[in-house]
Amino acid sequence: MVWIPGGTFRMGSTNFYVEERPVRDARVDGFWMDEHPVTVAEFRRFVKATGHVTVAERPLDPSAYPDADEAQLTPGSLVFRPSRGPVPLGDYRVWWAFVPGACWHHPEGRDSDTYTRARHPVVHIAHEDALAYARWAERELPNEAEWERAARGGLDGATYAWGDDPLPGGRHMANTWQGEFPWRDLGLDGHVGTSPVGAFPANGYGLSDVCGNVWEWTADSYPVEPPAGQRACCTPAPEDRFPRMVIKGGSHLCAPSYCLRYRPAARQAQAVESSTSHLGFRCVLRAA
């Protein structure tokens, strides 16, 4: 973990999406934060120690999905699947699919595995799963202000965790989407899909992957209805019947041609029961 100094900073942005407004002063006390998102290897140790079964590995509760065919209420999770060519960007169901058997150790479905991805962020994690890991590790999930303070790395008001230039010196600073979303990722940053943690430069506080790679859960609820017509950055719109939490950081699916949310100020709502192939977490330890 790395130490994040306490203090007051400008939280939010007026330059991008309405849910990031207004810019306001926020103050946090100093705390420790995981240097990088929790990895597959770290989550595997937790599962071996506790026997935890993730939400994605459990059958769905019929009472929570009253309109669904019970035969379809099988364990699984949402997996990104690129389209075969250009498509209208108004319907996320074109590139997201519920895949039976998809979970943290089968990220693309039953025929996939994580044997070569031990250092990649663990994904297909619902909020409940992140909380269970944090309790086991004697840590907590960060609140939104803590997460944004840490992600800024001391660059108060900057667009990205590294400054205002998206490609300083022509260098890619985060794992994001280059090309035409959702069908062609050129992989100019060296990665298509998730990348090993620490593959890109750390921010000013020594934190890796606070922009791009995977979205990260926070401890804060998202009570406000997202603006009508808002493009959810590669993320299915939250179900009204499930509580929603704030997620931060963007992911490898964030494309400027669709949305630009691999920034510290960016935020979205995610239903607590949802897990996806681009959603993980990291923990904090607050000073006594």
C-alpha cells in the first residue's frame, strides 16, 4: 500500500460530463491505498482462505428477476464482445452479453481461464465480493473522495492522473481503447483487454492503473438518476430495482470516440449485483 496525504482538493470537473459537476472543495484525512487493483492472484488467495463464492458464481434469485425465464437464471456475468463492424452506439446490448459460467476465474466464459493473468486485475466482481475481500484483508473500500484524491496524485484540477496532455511525448499512459468503439481496438498502447497491473507509469503518489484498465468500486452510493440519454461508458445501465454505487477510473474499453472517462473526476453508477469483465476494485486502510 502507499500513503495518500490528507488535505483539501478540487473534486469533479465542468469540462466533460454532467454527473461530474459541480467542482467543489473536498477534504480527506490521510490513508493507505493499494498500489494497484486487486489482482487475480490476490483474489485467488482470498477464495482459497475463505471459500468465498462470488455473486457471478451463484444462481440468480428468481424473485429479483420476475420477468426472466427461470431456465436462464444460471450463474454467469456480463462479458464485452466487440461487434463485427461499426454499429449505432445507442444500445449497449450490441457489445455486452450475459455469458453463463463467466466469473473471476473464467473471465470470458467456461472455456476461458486466468492461468496467464495472475497479475491482471480480477474482474467479474460484484460490490458484495469486493466488500468480502476487504473485510478478509482487514481493509475497506475507498469512498469516492478518497479515491479521486488518490487518483489525482497531487495534480489538483488536472484532466488525467498524469496531467492535461492525453499522450505526453506521444506515450500512452493508461490502458484504454484506441480505434473505433466497439469493434476495432488497435491496441496502440500495447494491450487489448486488461493488462497486468503496473504496466503503465504510476501517478504522483505511486498508484498504478487509476486511469483505464478496469473500473473500480467505491463505498459510496449513487442516488441520483443518471441524466437521460447519457452514454454509459461501456457499462450496462443500472437496474432501478438494485441499489447503485459509484465506480471510478474508467477501463480498457473507454474510447474518446464514445466517451472519455479514464480520468480521476469521471464517475458512473453501477448496480451492486452486477459484475462485468471490466470491473474490479482496490482497498484502503484508514489511519487509526
